[in-house]
Amino acid sequence: MSELTSAQKDRLMSDLRLVIADAEELLRMTADQAGETAAEVRGRIQTRMQQARAELARLQDAVVTRAKEAGHVADEFVHDNPWKSIGVAAGIGLVVGLLVGRR
């Protein structure tokens, strides 16, 4: 999971939310279905959805924690190396300016 990019993680979390919402809707639609098997299946699905919600919350917390850590590292780098940071920012600005100017 650590090899996934931020966009891939966001997409995965979004897809998981959709699956949970669809499963909840399916449970509501089949609530009037009678039978021991249907009730057992609904119970298992509800248990798995609760586990999926907990895992989703854990993943979101991990992503937020890593983003904060990256921000702190970048902040420390800028404070420790202000001239390097200015040089990098100027270089990026120059490249972006050249690319925009080509259009």
C-alpha cells in the first residue's frame, strides 16, 4: 500500500465509500425479505461494512498523518536551507513561465 500514489489512495478510498453506500442501499432494499438465510447474509454484510468503515477511517488517518509529516519536513528544509529553497522555486517558476510562454 505504501507504493500507491496519493491520487491512487484517494481513488481507492472513494471507491470503498461507494461500495459501502451501495451495500447499505442493498440491505435497506432487502430488509423486508424473510428467511433465516437472508437475515444471516444481511448480518454478515453489516459486519463487513463496519470493518470496511473502520479500515477506511484508519487509512484516512494514515494519509493525513503522512501529509502532515511531509509538510513538517518541507518546512524544516526551507528553514534550514533558505537560499536553496529560493533557487528551486525560481527554477520552477522559470520553467513554468517558459512553458506558459510557448502557448
